[in-house]
Amino acid sequence: MKEYFSHDYNSRNDRKLVKVLMKRGAAGIGVYWCIVEMLYENKGKINTSEYERISFELRVDEELVKDVVENYELFSFNEHKFWSESAISRLKERALKTSKAKDSASKRWTSGVSNANALPTQCDGNAIKENKIKEDINIVYKYNSFYDSQVSKIKPENDGKYLEFVEYIFGRNKIEQKLNGILSIEEQLTEDQFYKLLEKCNANKTKIGTILTKIENDKKYYKGKKSLYLTMLNWAEDRFVKNN
């Protein structure tokens, strides 16, 4: 995700920047904004020893960089570092908003609230939009360690159905409860295994949610089972054989 910082459209009329323009021309203004970008990339502070590197990156004289930083009251500095108070303030505000958003999202996903009109993990469900998937992947999930690891590996270009499956067994379903029978099975379902099952479901017009519900409600399908993949596959194949 691209980061950004606010830039007032009339900032060129700031008296400090006008002085830069008068003495150093448009090059000075360009150096100023490039330095501001670098400060945001470096949490608001940069070592003064970096003047030479900055001048190299911008292809300008080191003296110009030092002049813009130290002589127009645009930045604060001491012997070792220079910084922007406004950049630091905005970075803190951004971090606070991000933290609150993550807390809110985490509570939303772990509260077990579900949409009764939409059953997750359906084979014929609509694909989740890419930006929704990226947002979900960045949420701090509170699943067990196995599914935490699996969710962290999901790629943004994936359709999101495996993520829906994980949410489903952890409470985002009609009964709004974890599927403890499913989770008691020793070996849980990897993303690769899930999509193999999904392909079989699509071919036979069966929903993964239906399989999960059946297994959860009937102990003989999960009690003492070692592999969730094989358990679901066996149930699905029994159903397909009986229907054909």
C-alpha cells in the first residue's frame, strides 16, 4: 500500500518557502519537498551525517541540502540530527489511527458476528475484491498457530475463499460459534488442500460449508480422525457416490 503525507496546495506562499525560492530558486523548493518525503520514510528524523547521501540521491550540491535544512526555519536540528515537528506529529496521528482501526477490525472478526444472508466458504460464492483481501490479511487474527501461519501466507491475488473458510470454522457462521469438532481433528486444512477440495465441490455442485456442518454435527465424522482433509474428502466422496 502506498503511503502519503498531506501537502497544502498553497504551501508555496509560505514565507519560509518564499525565502528559499528567492535565494535558491525552484531547485531549493524541490530539495525541500524531497527532504520532507525522506523524513516521512525515516519516522521524522534523519542524521545530519546524511547530507552527503541526500545530495547524491538528489544530484545537487551538499551545500544546498544543508542550507535548506538549517537556514530557513523549515526544520529543527541539532549537532546530530534534523527533523520536522509537523512530520513527527502527523506520523504519530497516523500510527494512532492505524492502531485503532486494527483493534476495531480485530474485534469485528473475533466477535463471531456473521451475516445471516451469506454463508462463507460456499463454492459458488462471489470472489472477494482484491483491496478487501489485502485489508483482511493485515488484520491481526486470533486463530490457532496453524491457521495464523496459513492466513499470513495468503497472497492478495487469491480469491479469498480460504480466508472465508478459516473465518467460518472460527465462528463466522450461522451458529456464530467455533466448530470445535472440526478443530479437534489433529491435522487441519492447508490452503492447497482447501483448493483441491473446492475443485471437487465445484465439479459436484456441493458446498464446503455443507460438508463442515455435516461433520461438525456428527461425531462419527470427526471423532478420532487425524486429517481434516481426508475426513472431508471421504465425506464428499461418499456423498458423490450415493448421488450418482
